[in-house]
Amino acid sequence: MATNDNKELSHATGSAIDSDVTNETELNEESFDFEELEYKLESDLIDQLAELDILEDNAEQIGNPESLGDVVANVVWEQVINQIGVNAGEDFIKKNRGLKLDLRDKAHIQTTENFKNGNIATHNTYIDYQKRYDDWQSNFVKDENGNIITKYDRIDNEEKAVIVKGARDAFDKGRPKGSKVEHEDHTVSVGERIRDPEANAHMSKEEQIASANSEANLNPLDSAANESKGDHKTENWLNSERNGEKPAERFNIDEEQLRKKDKEAREEYEKRKKEGEQRSIETGKKSQKEEALRISGAALKSVLMGMLADLIKTIIRKLIDWFRSTKKNFKTFMGQVICAIEDFFKDIKNKLLTAGNTLLTTLATAILGPVVNTIKKAWIFLKQGYSSLKEAIDYIKNPANKTKSFSILMFEVGKIVVAGLTAGGAILLGEVIQKGLMTIPVFAFEIPLFGSLASILGIFFGALVSGIIGAIALNFIDKAIAKKRKQENMEQQIAKGNEIITIQDQLIATIKKNVNNQAHEAADNIKKRHEKAADEMRSMVEEILNDETSTDISEVPSNQESIDKLFDELKSL
């Protein structure tokens, strides 16, 4: 029995005492503190039992999927916020005469150079420069490729666009024409006005006709001279020669008077063009300001709608908690609403980020058009995919997960990937449903700021169907994980139970050894005291017997003190 106790003690001390002690060749049992060993074993036993309780609790919690709903809900919510911004941008385009946002000067303020090159300020809401340009171009003869045919003018020394027949008719209609001998001549010719990009850009057709037939420009001229002058500039025509003679030598004209009239008519013509150019600048700036106000209003409306939707989302979450609670009354209802508002403003930083995202979506849609909606959805899809991939990698790298088996690790990563695919599927499926519903007229109905009924239903049903599919997939994965984890948990519980039994055996062996040591120590003490008493008695008897000088018994010294001491020793045993 003593041998077995020693073996058990050796095993117990091997797991409880420091490594320095275990390296000793022998254990000095007399100097060893068994009470300390017993205390350590008891503490270790308590810890092991607590870990066993945790394992049992974990076994009950295995297999509870919670992340899919949040992932899909977040993606759907991001789509809703995106839809608000996109629809605000599309609404702006509708109110902007179908034109995308463009606040640049060239989009509103028409310049002569841009007009000449066909770059039209289409955003000017006061003057239809596109119509002016089209009307201007319709005056010229063009080749099969649409290029204007030109002809060299020797007198004006320039290539001139060939004007179509009938282009001058509007200028001649209803004006005084003079007689066969003397015509009423357009000093600044109609042909020059028709070809002039500055006049056509900044003056309406009516203004051009009125300027051409004004008193300053309509002057009498010899019919033969008028036919010779044609569309040429007066100055160039007067300086030209034919057969060595100038017009003043060939025709009955007052050259000085003609030069004076030309100067006056040309000054008036330039004045009218400058006035028209100033109108182009003023109306362009006004139009530019109005478009800026329109986009500001659309952006502000989308931001407010986004924040309002965010507030409603927060309130709905609190109301769900209210419906789940046992105390449902008006007071607790208002408490949850107030709490939702407080939470909303506590998280105002993130709300402002959401508002900023809505604002950017509105501006991007206003600038680029509906294509932004597709781009944003693709971005949400890619972002969710990247987020899921990153989350899976982080999960694998997490030191806390390194103790998990490879199969469970892969299952958990699979859950993360499925959640990401489900969210992405909600976007793609929503697009398919939306396009299908748009073919039905009733679903094309537009809801202000939220878009068509088809888009709303597409988002909802896309998320619903994708979420159900994802939930089914996650359920299969969770069942596999639960089965594997419960198996591992049971193995851990068994191993932990074995550790507890081992520690209990060690503790029992330690207690036994401690009791045996105490019993042996007590027996040794009794034996030593008996031996001491015997020695004392032997010494006393020897003193009596060996005292040869005593002849009278009365003379024998008293040994009462030694006897009393002996009995005291015996009593103390």
C-alpha cells in the first residue's frame, strides 16, 4: 500500500510542483509542503470544472446563424440610398430639359468661335442656339458628305460659302426695292450677313432682317452698280478694278457718299451684333445660375430624403424591439421613438457620410446620366465581394481560430463567402426583376425620389429571394459545422473529464500521503518520549543502587523531584 501511495504521490507532485523541483533526483518528503500541493490541486480542479461548464454551454450554442440577415439588409439599404440619389439626379435631368448637369460657361454662354465650330451652348434656357445653328447651316450648299461648298471671291479675296437659292428671300420680303434705274441696296449685303457666324449666333432671324432693312443699311444705288456690287463689301468693291477701271469710273455713283454710308451701316451692324453678344452673356449667366439652383435643390432634397430614410430605419429597429418587449404601452412606445432619435444623432457622423454618398450619387447621375445607377450597383457588388474575401482571410489569420480544425475553418469561411454572394445576388436578381416588371406599364409608375415601382419591387424581391437561397445554403453549412463542432466538443468534454479524474486521483493520493506522514510523525514522537522516560527511570534507579555511602535509609536523598518530572513526561504523551 505504501508503494502505491508513493507512486500516486510522485504522479501528483509531477503535475503540481515547479519544474525546478521535478528536476531533482529525489523528493525530500520530510521537507515537502503537502498542504501547498493539496491547495494547488484543489485550485486546478476548480479551473478544470469551470472549463467543462464552458464547453457544455458552447455545445448548446453551436449552430445559430445571425450574420446573413445583417449583410443582406445592409446591401439592400445601400441600394435604397443609392436609388434615392440616382432618382434625384434623373429628376434633375428631366427638369433640365433632358440635359445633364453642365455649369461650364461654354454650356450656357454662346461664343462666336464655338458657334462657328458647331459647339453649341445648349444649356442656355433663354435662347435656342441649336435652332439658330441649324437655320444658319441650312443656308449653304453642301456636298454628299455634308461639307459646305465654297467659292473663291476675287474682290473680297476669300473663300465664301455658296448660299442656297431662296436664302435671301426673307430679307427682301416687304422691303422697299426702288426702281429699275435705282435700287434700294443693302449696304452691308445680305450675303455677308447670312455667312457671318457672329450675326447668326447673337441675333435672331427677325433681328437680322430688321438690321439689314434699317435706314442706315438700306440706301439708293444705281441699278447697274448694285448688280456689280452684289454680295461684296462696299469698301472692297469700290477699290476693285475691271478692265483697269474702278466702279466710280464705270457707274453713276458718289464714291465718297457710298463710303460714308457704308461706314454708318457697318457701325450700326457691329453695334447690333455686340448687343446680341451681350444678351448671350447675360442670358447664359442667368441660365447658369438657374441650373446651379436646380441641382442644389435636387441634391438637398436627396440628402434630406436619405437622412429621413435613415432615421425611419433606426425608428423601425426600435419599434421591433418594442413589439418584442412584454411592456407595450404608449409610454414605452414613445420611449423607443425618443431613443431612436437619440441614437440617430449620436451616430450623426455616419449619417452625414451616408448623406454625402447620396449627394455624390445625385451629382454623378446629373452629370453622367442613368448609367451611374449601373455603375453604383456594380460597385456595391464588387465592394461586397471584396469585403467578404477580406473577412474570410482575416478570419483564417485570426490567432483565436488557429486551434480550430481545418474542416470547421473552411466551413466558417464558406459562410462568409455565401453571405457575400447572397448580397451580390440580391443586386443582380433585383436588376433582372426590375427589367421584367418595366415591360408592364403599371409597374413603370414613378414614385418621387424613389424611382419606378418596378425598381422598388426589384430591390425588395431580389433581396428576399436571394436572402432565402442564402439562408438555405447557410443552414446546410451550419448543420455541418454544428455536427462537427458538437463532435469536437464532446471529445473535449471527455478529455477534460479525464483530466479532472486524474487531478482527483492526484489529490486523493496527496491527502493519503499527508495523513500517513502525520501518523508516522506522531508515532515517532511517542516512541522518543517513551525512550526518554525509560532513560530517566533507569538513571534514577542506578543512582539509588549505586549510592554505597548511604547506611541509613533515612539518609537516602529524596528523588521526589525526578519522579514528579517523570510523571509529567508520561502525562504529556
